[in-house]
Amino acid sequence: MYLLYGKLKKKINIYKNNSVLISYSGGIDSTVLLYKLMKLKKYYSFINIRVLHVNYNVFKHSLNTVKHCIQLCKKYNLELIIKHVKKISVKKNFEEVARVIRYNIIKKILLPKEVVITAHHLNDQCETFFLSLKRGSGPTGLSGMKLYTFLDKNKLLIRPFLNVSKKQIERFAFKKKLIWITDNSNNNIYYDRNFIRKEIIPVLEKRWPSFLNTCSRSSAICSDYVKIANNIAGQFLRKNMLLDSILNFFNMLFLDISIRKVIVRNWILKNNNKIPSYSIIEKVLKEVINSKKDANPKIIINKSEIRRYKRYIYIVPVLPSISSLILIWHNTNYPLELPYHFGFLENNSYGMKIPIPKKNDIINIRFILSGRISIFGRSGSRQVKKIFQEFNIPPWYRNRIPFVFYNSDFIAAPGIFLANNSATKKNKKSWFISWNSFLINNM
């Protein structure tokens, strides 16, 4: 239990964090943690402590717990933040849903340079290890919780009791005659974590008294291997990403399959902020990267598509088809905004030079181009598909390009190519049009 006084003070000094936010449930673990924090404050008065209690409105004792939190914080003269959540309907996965809600709340209310502290302990670490085994997790999941971690880039979370057992916490609480709220739902083995806590760990501890510590050691070993693998993957990604969403996978083919999986996992995580499942990683390697050269493979994950074109794999947002959409550009003195954040078209001095429309021509923008066309600077006509290939435009980008038409005559794909037809040859006067888009600048 000494850890809180030593390493926590060190961390606070390193990050110059004068404020601490404790996630307080009202139970024995967080009650001991709060007591320890108050003792710490006596030695280091500069520390400001705020208390967060999240009421999920699920259990009968919820309001009693809220009252307990209010009374305790009044006693300690602490700022208490209570967040009430609409009743969660999820049953089997309640703890996971509650955890996500709780951390989202923490991120919103956290002050600049404020440290988050939770009362997770050694038993929690072991339970997490078993839950990861049940899910079939790899080394990352088996690494468990970290003593120090970041919710976001600069939002430090500390779990000072992670090497302290539940029995140690209980002995301390009884010795100091602390008062806490007992959550009877923790005895309900319908929940997976409670089942592990009540039915599995006691049996293992009885057989092997040091099991909790050895389990924690296994998590630490997994964590070390994950750090090494992530470091290798990070070096590869820094050298082979054009953008976060575009990865040159060709150089990855010379690496061991296990490293390829880590690279793909970290790349998807970087773009989706969510660790992909093992099956998704397998699909990306087999169905996207290793598909035939002339294939157009696609895997949907969350609200994104993972695609391949030549030596690159892409993560692009899933969008509805707009092939039938036609936009009319009534006044070219003003930019024309395109749908789905495709950017905008603008008449300016630095765009593509194209013939000016006739007085009665209707300037319309379409998102589909087919058949055979002739483009400026090339002899003869070609299939549109072949032209796209020459300009290295991936298939899924092609229906996001704003093609400029005068009436029914194709004029230009701004910034890409200009038509060479009767409509562009007749009028020698010109104007300039640019497509201002992150999409076109990075194709």
C-alpha cells in the first residue's frame, strides 16, 4: 500500500499535475483509495482532489450510494461531480458498457493536466486476464491493465493499487474502520467477471496461494512482447504510410506473418481508434492484400472500407452511391460545395484552364463517367476505365470525382484531365476551375 505515497507523488511532479480526479464508486476499493489520497494531501497540500461518481440507475441501492458519496465528500470538503446515466438495458455485457460510459465522462470533465486515479487492484488484473482468455485475445488483451496509461494524448490515468490484492485492501479498510457501500450485484455470477471472481479465483488461490502474483507476472511478460512488436510495427508504418489512411503494403510481404498481423492491427487502430478483431486482421491479409491483381477487394469495418489498389491498401469511409446525383452550378462567382466533404469547386486563377461555357450552357456536376472519351494531349479515344488506370485513380475514388459538364457534354475532371471534344474545341476563351479537396490532393 506504500505505492500511493511514493510513485504517485513522483508522477504528479513529472507531469506537473496539481489536480487529481478519482473515480469513486462508493465501494471498499475506491473508499480506501480516497482515504489514501486524503492522507497524501496532508503531506502535499498543493494537490487538489476532485471526486467523480457515476450513477447508472441500474441497482436498487444506487440512490443510497449517491447519498453516501455526498456525505463523504462533505466530510472531506471535496468537490463531488455526480453524473446520472439513463438506465442501461444491456445485461450480459453491462460492466463493459458502463466502463465505456464512465471513461467518456472522465474525458469530458477532466481538467488540463489533471490526473485520473482508479482503484483497480491485483484481483481485477487477474479477472481481466481470464476475460481476455475467454475472448481468445492475443498478447495485447492478455497484457491487462497498466499502472500508468493515457486515455488520450495528455490525459494520464494511474492505477496505484494494481499490485495490491483485494485481501490487503479489505484488511486495511477494517483496520481503519472505514465506511463504504456494499454492492450486492457483485455476488451475481450471471456476470462473467463476478463468476471469475467468486467461482474461479478462490479455487486457484486455494491450490496455488501465489496465483494472483504469477498471473500478474504473465500479463507483464505479454506487455513486454507487445511493446517490442508495436515498436517494430511503428517503425514500418512511419516509413510506409503516405497518409494515415494509405499504407504501402508491398514491403510488408518480406516480413514474417506475425509482424504483418501486428502492422495491420496497428494501422487499423490508428485510423479507427478501436482494436480490430483477429478475424478482421486475417481477412485483410488474405482477402485484400493477397487477392488477385485485377481484383477489387473490400472489407467493411465499423463505418469504413479497407480496399487495395496496386501496392497500397486504403481505409476510406463508407458512402452511399451518388452516381445519379447532378449538381447545378448556377453562379460560378461563388464556390460550389460538394456532398460528403468532397470539398468544393471554385473559379479562380490557379485552377485548371478549361473552355468557358456559352451563355445558355448549364454547368452541371456529375459523379459518374463511362464509355469512351478523348482527353486533351492524347490521340484517339479510350475507355474511361483505362484513363482512370493511367492516372492511378483507385476504383472507389472514381465516383467521388466531380465531373464538369456543359449541358450533356463532358468537359473536365478538375485537376485530373480535360476532355478533347467538339464542346471544348469550339470556344477559345477560357476560365479556371479548381477542385479544392483533401481527396484529390492525396490520390
